[in-house]
Amino acid sequence: MSNNKKVFVSGCFDMVHSGHIAFLQEASQYGDLYIGLGSDKTIWELKGRETINSEEERMYVLSALKCVHKVLVNKGSGLLDFVEDMKKLAPDVFIVNEDGHTPEKEQLCREMGVEYKVLKRIPHANLPVRSTTALRAVKPMPYRIDLAGTWIDQPYVSKYHPGAAITASLEPTIEFLERSGMATSTRKKAIELWNDHLPLEKPEKLAKTLFRYDNDPGTSEVSGSQDSIGITMPGINRFWFDKGNYWPSVFETISDLETIKWLEDRLYMLTLWPRPDGYNVLSDTHISTENVRSLAEAADLAWEGLKAGDYGKFTKGFLGSFRSQIRMFPKMVNNEIEKIIDQYSGIADAWKLTGAGGGGYLLMVSEREIPNTFRVKVRVKELGI
């Protein structure tokens, strides 16, 4: 029997690639490596898609790796599908990478007396950073992240005051969780419409096409147009909504690489949890002219700061936008979310949630590195478009 420490990792490991191997090899240096494998059912729940390879296939491939001691399929569901299996194994060390880190996992290890380690997502040698999403298509479908002004694209908000929303189109460097505020539902519609990548067409035309496809006639809850715009239009976009309109009247785009890099260097993301089933942010609202005006003014300030590279102005507008959102929709936050924000408020200068009710991720802005978080990459304009 081995006297080595028992090391536990958990994940989906669909289409095993060089990034997976580098992570597993590094983790195995801490002891005998046990893998808790996400089931086919769990992947469907978290990522809204079927697996490329079945759990039996993934288990076979991982078990064949020299650095792996044993593989088991997790019996639970959700982000913490491994809890019961982990308790039974009683590992000495639990290891995650940066985009796999969550406060819940860290707290679980603290309660169990298990050492918790977060590894940087670094590929082996000079290989490129790989993800399952990147392997599935040459130009896979982007995601959307909103930076400020969210909700102004809904007519029941803009009817009180006009204003702008700011979004960025993201390269799919990771596969974001379902119900996470990353426009995953609209993205699935885009994949239905165009398969795995966007057609070579004018971005605004694609945005209009996707918006119409995403909102069938008679749709009771219309998806805001910022989702379609953020997925299809590269770079960072500000779009202006007149009172009560679904579609913006004016677009302004930042596509220069210097400004995009400035933003990328200051954005950090922390995984939280998928939006709870049955959650309804609209069950308690305080939408008024004053609150919507505050949202619009904060978004304008964030845009001015971004264009000028003025960190103080950008963070003030970014955080002001989030505070305006939660004044209008107080159910966006709860005690658990506030505790996590408090943990990072000393190092981050501004923050917001990607999804209402804590769904998804905490997006933070800082000029100092925030440990155990991951970064995003803004999709830039392609030549000829």
C-alpha cells in the first residue's frame, strides 16, 4: 500500500487535451492522484450540452495516464458533485485550477481538514492554452460579458430614462456555466442558427438576426438585445437605448488592441454557482426614474474611463453601475454573495455579478493581481468584417 498522500481533483475532462494533462501531471507531484469525474448528467446540467465522450470513455482514457492513480465517477450533481465521494476517499490534498476555484470548495476543504491548492492554468512547455471549447471548432462561438448598464436594454427599464449598456465579446477560453449571466441561452440559439461559429457577415446584421431568432413571436420574457449584440459584435461596445426601445439607436465600438489589453489586464473572474432553479429576480423590483438615471450615468462614466484609460473613473462607473442594478433589483444579491464580496473588497476596487442572484461569476477590477481567479480574453475584429 502506498504511503503517499492522497490527492483529489474533480472535473469533466471531456476531450482530454494538453491543458488537462499538464494540470494532472502537476497535481500528481503532491501524491497519489485520484480523479472525481463529472457524470454525463452533471455536464448536461452545468454546461447545457451532451458530452463529446461518455463517462465510460473519459474514465478509460484518464485511467490510462501514468500520473493517475484511480478514477471514479462522482455520484452527486452540480458544481459540488464530488462531495460524498471526497468524504469517502478522505484525501490529504484537494487541487483545482484557477477557473475551477470557488469559495464553496475552499470552505469544504477547511471544514474537512483537507489541504486546498489552486494551480495556475499553464500549459506544458510551449504548447498553447487549450480548452475543450477551443478544440470543438476553429472559430468557436463567443460569449458575452456585460460591463455596465445592464437592464437598460429592457423597455420596462429604459421607459423611465434612456441610457447605454456596455458589453464585451469574449473568446470562449473556458466553457462558462449555464444560467451564469454569460448569455449562454442566447449563445445556444446562435449555435442552433449557425453551428459552431459566426458567419462572415456584418456584426450588426448578425446581432439583429440572432435577436429575432432568440425571441420567437409571442415570447413572454424577451431576451435583452445586449446578449445578441455582445455575442456577435467583436471588441467592446456601447449601445444607446432610447426610452422604451428593444433595439439600440446608436453603437460605439472600441476595437483598438491597446484599450482592450488595458481592460483585460484589470479584469478578474471568480466562479460562484449556477443560478438556482426557480429563481426570479423580478419578484422584487424598485425601478424608477432616479434609479435608472443613476444606472445610465454610471455606465457613461465607466465608458469615459475606459476610453481614456482612467482607472479611477472606470472603477467608479463600473461599481456605480452594479450598485444601481441592485437598488432596482435587490434580489440580485443575498447574504452569501455579500460575504464573498467582502472577502475581496480589500484587493478589488470594483466588482459586479455576471448573473442575477449570484448565478455564475463575480467580475472584479483591480490593478493588483487577485489570487485564485481567472482572466478573460476579448474577441477582436476579424479582417474584412
